[in-house]
Amino acid sequence: MLYKFKSRSTGDLIMLEVNGRQVMEILGKDPDAPGIIEAADAPAAIHVLEAAVAKEEASRQAAIEEAAARGEPEPRFDGITLRQRLVPLIDMLRRSGAAGKEVVWGV
């Protein structure tokens, strides 16, 4: 399954199921149901997504520092960070919010 985010002010954004589900969980949305983020709610959604990115980055940095303190090699992480995955959606939310348009998925 793919997640397709749509807005009248941007192009569509498509995510693989695993990534789309992760985004839905971060946003507190039902991953199996269609949904909407109203333009007025876009800033709050952006804040939640950016907080998740900061949390992941802090966790990665802590793991690197712990490994260094133990004299172990740096841990390996997934090649694509949460920041890289969320930048297009955050941009969509910013542009849609500024234009007064909602972002929908599953419709």
C-alpha cells in the first residue's frame, strides 16, 4: 500500500506504506483511514513532525556518543533519516497552510 498526500496548492506526495504509517503514528492519525489536515492545523502538524525529527537526531547522537565512550565503532543507522523523509511533507504542509488549503490522504 502507498500513502498519497494531496493538496490543491502543491503536487502529490507518495510514501511507501512503512513510511506513511510512521508519519500517521507521529501525527496521531489512524494509519488505516483517510484523513485531513486543515490549513489552520498545519502549523501544529509541522511542529509535531519537527519534534519527531529532533528526537530521532538526539537519539542517534546519543548512540554515537555511547559507542565512542565504550571504544566501540559508530553504530549503523538506516540510510535515510526521518528528516529526509519528512522534508517534502513539511514543505507541503507549509505551502498548503499558507495558501489556506488542506492536505488529505486516502481519498
